[in-house]
Amino acid sequence: MKVLFVHSSDELYGSDVSLLELVRRLPRRSVEPLVVLPTDMPYKGDLRQALSEAGVPYLRMDIGVLRRVYMNPFGLMKFSYRLVRSTVALRRLIKREGFNLVHSNTGAVWGGGLAARWAGVPHVWHVREIVEKPEALSHLMAWQVVTFSSRIIAISGAVANHITDLNPHGSEKISVIPNAVDTERFSPAVVGSDLRQEWGIAPDEMLVGVVGRVHPWKGQDMLIEAMPLVLKRVDKVRLVIVGDVTPDRVSLRENLKRRAEELGISGRLIWAGYREDIPKVMAALDVLAVPSTSPEPFGRTILEAAACGTPVIATAHGGPLEIVKEGVTGLLVPPKDPAALAVAIIQMAEEPEWRERMGKAGRAEVLENYSVDRYVDRVLAVYEEVL
């Protein structure tokens, strides 16, 4: 079976890692993948490097990826031009190489579905986002996904419900397949002590971290606002922000740094930037925070932390509601509520034995329900159905 994957970025954040975990295992299952990566942004190329190391072929193409930067008349013209050109190129590629199936790996890439329809091959649309605003765009994306797919894979029940709320016709096409994590790479056996030493974290300090793209909806600002409230009650707590902004959002990072200075917590805050050693990061943390202000479609970092035995504090909407077991594997707090987030951090700091039990329970939960082999099996079952 030959499968063409169309993806929306060339980085190694959540959707990129999920794609990598899938395609690197497909050749063992008699599937030949080819990954198409975009060139519309100045990517460093972390995903294509990882694909090369895994022996997975890829090619780069100026595909139409729906981004917020296009949400203006001139931008929509640029997007439409790229979409038309890339659809023609993808259709030509499908026919020339004899692909049996096209797999679009996010809802932001539209050319894969259009080209597959034109070429007469099945199309699986893997939806990894919840787009709520602008409302017209959310309805258009739901229509597009339902209309131009043979089957839809939603990474959580929250994503599936979002699609069917906007377009009920999609309900019969959707399979919910949660993301997975490599439990050998992310494991309690990973040592994070050298990273703590690098960051200057004392053995008796609790390290809270947020890991992922620095973005307005990811809630790094909520964690910064919560820290002064935490420090009034618990002194030995430090915060690390792992990840960085896209090139067009440098001002966001500077604004967050400025706010930390205003609140007097700069000395307790570490800006680690983008890192490739995420298993070591998760092992170094005492608590992972996922303070997203909009619903997380899934929350891959929650699995990565849990697999390492690190408990989680997450906002109670979207995917985390399906992953985190309140008081068992982590804590859930209301969104956009720094005070509630602070209370949860204080609870974690004051009850280290409870924190340890939650970490062990999280590891057990991942082993049982979120293995990569199970994930690959379920995706392949969708392929077999549409073929």
C-alpha cells in the first residue's frame, strides 16, 4: 500500500511528532509512506531531518496551508493561489506514483482532499485542531473536512464533537483515535537531574513547566499570572517555559517576559526555548502544566509527562478532560483562572507523596491505553476500511 501524507509544518511539535511516530512504523506493516511538507514559512527543518533519520521519504512543496496570517483579502488571494497550484501538483504526484490513499495530517491542509477527489483515490482526513473563531472559518473547515474525506480521524472526542456540531453529516465518517506516546522513549528511567542542574534548580525546589508552542491560547500568560500567588504560600517553586514562538509572534515572547518582570517573578522563571530532548525535560519536571485558554484538541504533552511518571495540571476543557483522571493522574482547573491554577500548584507542592502517586498512576494509564502499536493498528484499520 502506498500512502501520501500531506502535512502543515516542518517542526517537531505535537502534530509533527504524532505524524513521525506513525510513518516511521508503517514500512514494517507493508505500507510505503511519502510525506509532503510545506515551504510557505522559514522552517528550520526539524521534521524533515527526523524523517531522514528514520528513513522515511519526503518532499517539500509550496502547498496551501490555512494560517491566520491569510485572514485578510490579500492573504486569502495568496492562499487560494497556493491551494490551486499545490492541488494540481499533488494530483499529478498521486497519479504518477500510484498512491492508493491520501492522508491529510491536519485540518489546515486542504489540497490533499481536493487532489485525492480529483485523482479518484480515498482520502483520510486526520483532524487535530478545534477552530472556534472566526466562526465562518470554523463552519467552512467542518464542511471541507466532511465533504472531501472518505473517513475522518479525530484525535479526541472533543474534536469529533466540534466537527459534528458544525456539520452533523460527518458523524458517520468519524473515528476517534487518540494520539499515542513511545513509552520506551518517555519513561521513568529517563534521568532529568542534569537538566535541572543546568537550569539551576535546587533538589528541594519543585519545578513546574509548560511545554509546547508559545502561543496566546496555550496559556503561558496564565502560568505567569499564577506564580506570584503560588509564591505567597510556597517559596521553593520554579517555573520553566519550554518552546518558542513562530517567527511572526516574537512580540508575544517579549510581552510575556515584560509581564514576568512587572510581577517580580523573573528570577523564578526559566525561558528554555525550543528543545529536542523532551523526554529529559519531562523527567526534570515535578509537574507539567497545560493552562490552555482555548480547548486543547488533545494534549499530547500530557501523555509524554505521564509516561515519564510526571503528574499534570490541565485546564478542564477539550482533550484533557478525556486524558486526565482528576486526583488520580493529575488535577483539572477552570480555564483562564490563574487563582485556581495557583491553588493546584500549591497542592502539588504541599503533598509530594500524592504527587508521586499521581505520576505512577499516569504511567500505568499510558501503558494501558496510549501505546504507539495500538495507535498504528487503529489507523491501519481505517485505511483497510476505505480501501
